Amino acid sequence: MDTSSEADYRAYASARMAALRRTAYLLCGDWHHAEDAVQSVLTKLYVHWDKVERKQALDAYVRTMLVRATLEQRRRVWWRRELSVAELPDTVAHPSDSTEERLALAAALAQMPPRQRAVIVLRFWEDLDVAQTAAALGCSEGTVKSQSSRGLDSMRRLLSDPYLEGQHS
């Protein structure tokens, strides 16, 4: 890789690192696994940087790589083991979100199946349309629509307050 290409890669990677980590965290629910996925994706991107022809579509390409990497991680046996740690990892806080809302959302996402979770994150956190989400996941637009519907139903159910449900009936 020549000096100019490497400078372009470094600029892209440093500019997108935080957003990629956040998306990976939402997809897998663990900051350490998110960091591993992002590192893996950026390493693969570095190796193939000169072969990437459409730099204008780079975010979509990298997002697809990230979704596939996080889904692949979940298939591995070591993912299913619970590990103890002495201290909780640092988290990125969004100033406009309350802690309770973020914890409830993370807990609800953690209970969803991986593909459904990926659709919800890509559609409603990354703000991709149905076609872009289908391309990132390698599935049909109909699958994205049905998974979105089921995912939103699951989120409503998981995030509902039993007290409030009793008030509406």
C-alpha cells in the first residue's frame, strides 16, 4: 500500500472508529466483543483497502462487514460462556438518554435473536432504509420488513411497564 492510500485508510478508520464501536455494541451487547469485531473488520479493510473500488459506498461496505463479524462471533462457543470481571467496562453515554432508558434498551436488545436484533439496530439506530438493511444482512427486503415488525413487537413487549399496561385496559 502506498503512503497516500495508507493515509486515506488511517483517516477513514479514525473518523469512523467510535460509530463502528457503538454499532457493534448494539449488535452484540458487549463492549469487549464489539471492540474485537471492529478490530477484525478494520484489519480486513486494511488488507483489502487498495481493492475497494467504490470509496463513496465505503460506509455500507464496512457496516456489512461489521454485521457479519458480530453475527459470526455469536455463533462461536466461547461467546456463550459467561466471564466474570473485577470491574465493569467503560461505556459510552449519550447525554440525551437517561441511564434507565439505555439499560432497559440494552437489556431488551440482549433478549432478541441475533438477526432480529441486527435488523432493529440497522433500521432504527443506524437509520438505514429497508433496502440498505437487506443488503447489509444479505437477505431479502421482505425478511427485513418481517423482522422489523417482529422486533418492534418484541421491543414493545420487553420495554412495557406492567403498571402502565393495566392503566390502558
